[in-house]
Amino acid sequence: MKPEILDYISHHETTVAPLYKDYNQKFWDLSLSGSEERERALVNAKERYLKIYNNREEFRQVRQWMSSPAKMDPIESRQLKVIHDTFVPNQIEHDVLRDIVERETQIENLFNTFRASFEGGKASDNQLREILRSEKDIKRRRSAWEASKQVGHEIAPHLLELVTIRNREAKKLGYQD
């Protein structure tokens, strides 16, 4: 393998690892609170992380290496392929990428903060799961199951908008969807 490819993989890993760790930490933080502040922090962290994969010049170089006949051991070849495959969906305009990140984050936060209407009050997903796991009364279990599906009605319009945007961008990149 060409030393420049090995150097690139190593540099890429050291660049991406802290950004990915920060993104995941912000994702965890949002899942605990659901606050708008943490939602914005997650959007910013994910955008910083994905900005690496939005770099068209770097992507061209990775593509060139992928098509070159350079001999690579299986692990290095796999690393370069994973990097390449992470670049592909992010070769879109920056403002569209940010819009997608914001929409994904809002959907995730809706999942985390949604409380279903159940027995005259609000119930969390964990409460409904516990009822589904342990309740002996089949009617109550069915009501809990139906309540657990309410989130779908809340999420569906947002998800369909996101799918439409992603499919449009995939077509621009030469993919069917």
C-alpha cells in the first residue's frame, strides 16, 4: 500500500474520532433531557463531524485511491472503503446537509420526549414497555401497545419530509434513492 494512503487513514482517524465522540456524547445528553439547548448542541456537533465528509476534494482523493491498483491488506482496504462510503451520502450542499441534520435531530428528540396518552394521563415508552412485559390483563396490555404506536402519528410527517429530501439528494448523486 502506498504510504500516503496509510498516512491518510491514520490522520483521518485522529481527526474524526474526537468529533464522533463529541457527537455521541451530545446525542446521549439530548436523550437524557430533550431540551432545545441540547438539541442545538447535537446539531452543531453532528454538523462538525459530517463536515469532514462533505469535503469534495478529499472525497476525490479517496475515490482515486479506491480505484487505484495499490495493494492493501484487508483491514486497510476495509478502512478506506468505510471512509469512502461515509463520504458518499455527504457530497451534498452544506445548507442541505445542515437541514437534514436538523430534521434528523428533531425526529430523534421527538422519539425521546414523546409521551403517549394512556389511561387518562401521559406514559413514557419505558412505562408502556413495562406494562407490555408484565401486565396480565390483555385489554390493558392491548391499550398500552396501541398507545406505544402513537409516536408514529407524530413522527410520520417529519420522517416523510426527510425521506423526500434524502431521495432528492441521492438522485443528484446518481443513486435511485
